[in-house]
Amino acid sequence: MRTTPLLDGLRFAFGTLTVLPVPLTRWDRGAARAGMLCAPVAGVVVGLGAAGLGAVLLLLGAGPLLAAVAAVAVPAVLTRGLHLDGLADTADGLGSNKPADDALRIMKRSDIGPFGVITLVLVLLAQVAALAQAYGTSWAHGALAAVLSAAAARLALTLAARAGVPPARPEGLGAAVAGTVPVGGALLVAGAVAVAAAVAGGALSGTYGAVRAVCAVVLACAAAELLLRHCTRRLGGVTGDVFGALAETAATAALLVLAPG
């Protein structure tokens, strides 16, 4: 059965970035390109799940902290913890201060070292704290933060898969998607996410909310870009673990911007 590039892209995005039962029909560079362009859509779906559970808990009488913990848990469950695992592995590899080949071997091991544990704890605490502040303002603020941070996290993957960013290994998810996305296409998707964020933020809090939402997207991508450049310099390129680290870095940065001051 013939399919459209958009459908192939959505299947690739949901099939590789979530645990949702979406069958992969193609595993080639064309599908990878379309999938990475569609990655923020998968992020919105994951974010809606997180926002929904947080809102339900608030309506049932739970406090903002419990709602925040639940909202952080949902993306972890819907990705089988792969992004968090990638964050921990990347922290161990970079923190080892070893040459690229040795660092990559450390990242590929199944265990998590001290750098990975510390990074995971701090990142999860930051995400929960930021979401608790957002939910403390209102369920709508918490929902916006959950959805926007998840979309920004996957937008970071779109940008990291752009042409010119090499893979660090010849195999794996990183090699499958690295360099597949045209720079112009990545920027177009980034612009679309920023516009959607402005509309959502503006609907909730007017001009201030729109500006803050756009800033969250921009700063999330900037934080992920800094990590991406460090990883390509240290490791020679990107891996699946690096992609996971980029997603968690972008999500955390977006949540910190969206946390009410």
C-alpha cells in the first residue's frame, strides 16, 4: 500500500519517539527526514497526555506538587525512559573526560555512573519544581508548560538532525537520522512551533504570555544547541543517547522559562 511522506513521517516520529502502537512501515533516510520534521507533533501528543493527567489530579484535589510529578512521569513512560537514559549516558560519557572512542564506549554500557545519576536527579527535580509552580498558578498554566516543553524537546531533535551534523557512530538511531533534515525545513518547523507557542501563550495570558512562550521555545533550542555543539566537538557527532540528552535539556529549559516568577 502506498503512503504519503507525511504519513510516513508521522509513523516514524511516533514509532521511534514514543511507545504508542504506531507501526513503522519505512526505515530509510526519506522516512527519517519526514519523521524528524514531524517530531514536534509527537511531542504535542506526549505533552497533552502529561497535561491531562496533571489536570485530572488537580481536579481530584491533589496539590500542584503531585500534579507536577505525574506530568513529569508521563513523558518518561511514553518514551520508555529512553530520553532520560540518553541524558544519563551522555552525562557519563562527557563527564568521563576521556577521548571520544572511550567516551562512546562508556555511553553504550547498560549501567549508569555517578555523573549520570547526579544529572538525572537534578534535571528531574528542576522539571518537577518548575511544573509545580506552573500548576500552582492554575491548571491551564501547568498544562501549557507540559505541552510546550514536550514540543520544544522534540523540536530540539528536529534541529539536531539537520544537514551538517554528523553521526558519532555508523549504526543506531543517531546514524539513521543524523543529517537528514534540510536546514531550511528545520527552521520552518521551528518557526511553526514558535507561532503555535505564541498563540497558545497569548490565549492564556495575553501579550506577556505570548512573548514568554516564544522565549521558552527559543531558549530551549538554544540550550540544546549548546549541548549539541559540545557533543559534536567531544564525540565527533551525535548518537541516540545525545538526542535523548538534547530533548531533556530543551524540556527543562522551557519549563524553567515558563515557571511563574
